[in-house]
Amino acid sequence: MTDPRTEADPRAEADARAEDDAAAGSGGAVTLRHNRIDLALHRLRAGDGRPLLALHGLAERTPAVVPAHLAAWPGPIWGLDFTGHGDSTRPAGGGYFCELLMGDADAALAHLGPATLYGRGLGAYVALMIAGARPELVRGAILDDGPGLAGGGVEPSTPFVLPTPLPATPGAPDPYALLDLAHDVRPPDYATTYARQAATLSGLDVAVLVSAVVRPPWLAAVAAEPGVRSAPRDEAIALFAALD
């Protein structure tokens, strides 16, 4: 993997890894600035080679240790806390949508360089979007089951106005993130646009692997696209780990 902070210089790559080590410190996290948001990018495991970037589900956060189902990845593993989740900023007033979280993932890729993505639930949808938006950086995306996978369905729901502000609980996800992202509309033809971009522009024979058992309409449409395969999670990790 060539770090975007280097110019194919092994010494510069070593310096970049040292920067990550210093920035992560004992807590294992790097803070990335995305507009007015501070994003927590957690280093779950150090190592050499292409990293795996884990994107969590709705109302979740990056786990403290590498999940057992990702342990077979041979290189470094990182996890990103989306805006409004975990140790990342909770902006005032809500206004969450998946394209905002795609920007979070874009900031992580700008820091890490080329990476394979593992997304569960909400993170699977974001992984698909950024795979299509940044095909030169995403070396495969694995879409798995998890909270927030279906979103708000294929049609907008009835508009509503909250009578009172939602209460915030310290350490918990932003309640406005849970509300907004649970109603985020996901038309199948919109999702397949990202799948086609990933398949066409990434240069990979298989750009997206669907490991999810649950298939909401957007994911069922994506799974039927050329350049997308369905495979168990372990097989998906092994396939993308073997890429040059």
C-alpha cells in the first residue's frame, strides 16, 4: 500500500506509520478534522500492508478490540466512529444523512490511503457509497448485516415535527442521528449507481462482496449487479486480503 502522505518512498511510509503511532498514542485513536467535526479513527491493530477500515452500524461505535470475525485480516485494522457516534463530535441540531457519513469515510481514506472496507448495517450502506465515490482508494467493500441496514426504505416517510428537543445522554449516540438515519431513504436505483461506479472504475473483478443475509430492497438490487458477489464473511475477507 502507498500512503497518500508519501510518494512511494519506503522511508516516507515508515515515517507516516510513525505519525499514526504518535497520533494514536496510548488510546489507539487519531482525531481527523472534517469541516467542523472531529472524527475518532481508532487503530484496533497495528501492522503492515493495506488496512481494513471497519464502519459500524447505527447506534454503535468502534469496538475496543478487533472483533473475532475480522481477526483473519492480515494487515492493520482501523475503525471509524461516524459523526454523532462514539468519540466523534455530536453536532447541534441533527440533520444527519448518509452522504454526510460518506464524507466521514472519505476523511478516513484520505488519512489511511487505499483500504478495504468492512461495513455492518448502516456502515454497509456507507461502505457501498464511498466505494463508488472513491474507487481508486477502496480495494473492495464487504457489506454485512447490522443495525440500520434497511434505513427508511425506498420511499420518504410522512414528515413530522418534534414537539420537544430530544434528550442527550452522555456517552450515547446522538438521538438525532438515530432518528434521522433510521428514516434515511434508500432507493435501489440510487444504491446501484454506486455499485456500478465501484465495479467500473476500481479495476477489480469483484468490487463489492455482500455477506449480509438480510437483503432490504437496495441491497438486493446491489447484489444483482455485475462486479458484485455474495459470499460468507470469512470468504469475503480472504478474497480481498489476497489482492495486490
